[in-house]
Amino acid sequence: MKVNQAAFDCGQLAERMAQGYHAHTAALAVATDPGAKALVPTVQPGFIVPVSFVRRKDGTQLAFHYHFYLDQARSNPAIAEDTERVWLVGSLLAVGDAASLHRYFDRAPELELLRHLRNGVAHGNRFRIDNRASLVKFPAHNKLAWTRSQGKAEFEINPALKGQTVLFDFMGPGDVLDVLMSVGQYLIRMGNGDRLRP
């Protein structure tokens, strides 16, 4: 039994989301390689092009032209950018929502940073700083985070960020992953009852 099962579970979710981004990136690298055309399925009976399927709730499937969309992953810059962004947005929303169920636990700076990132991507990918006094009481930064870039890049939420784009102006993809991994480590330690700071 964990000391704080909710913190442990949320921490594991954060780590899974960071790991999932790596898997997502690896899968896209394969999909965008010209050699991926060799993986295109054969034409099935009833179709004139190779297709794949997306399952619907009612059990039916939506067919899509496999080769066409494989090419889109490689040749359409807007789809490539959206594909990179969508995993990170979904991760911030999933982990932020899970943490919000517990009022962001002890509101450590990396958890508050997660909260602001989550709210920013949920509101048009722009920071909304509505309560300046809250930033004084609950600072939001990665200065104490265990996972940071080799250059020790610091990210801190302040009132001047209001309206600024979250992804990819304030942070790049790797920076978001650093936050997710730090949040994961912090909450897993909290869940286990371990010391939270060195």
C-alpha cells in the first residue's frame, strides 16, 4: 500500500505520457521514412486502394486510404506540426486533469508549472494569468525539478507571460517532457512517502 496512492498513480501517468511521446516520435520516424511504403497493406476485397481502419463506438469502422495518409505524414508540414503538438497537449491535459482532482497535491513549483501549462494549452495555447497574487503564494517553475536540460534551462510563470503562446514559444517539446518526467518523479516519491527534496 502506498502512502499516497493518488500521487503515485498521477506520477506514473506523467511518466507514461513522457515515455509515450518517445514511442510516438519513433513511430512517426518510421512512418515518414521512404521505406515505409513497403509496409502499406495489400488492397482488400471491396476496395480499390490499400486501406486501414479506425474503430467507431458502434462497432463499425471508418476506412481511410492508407498510402495517401502515410504520404501526408511525410509531406504535409501542417500535419507534421499538429502531430508533434497533439501528443504534448493531450499529455498536459491528462496529467493536469488528474492532478487537479487532488488540487495539485502540495502545489510544489513543478506541479504549479504543470497547472499553468495545462491551462494554457486548454485555452488556445496561450497563457492566462488571472491571479497575480497566486503566483506569489504558489510559484510555478522548474528550478527545483529533477529533470532539466543539460543547459539547466529555467522556466518560470510570471504575469508578463499573459497571452504568450505556450507551445512552442515558451517551451519546446523536450522541455515539456522534462516537466512531465519531473512531475512524475516528484509524485511517485510523494506516493511512496519518500523525501521530496534532496
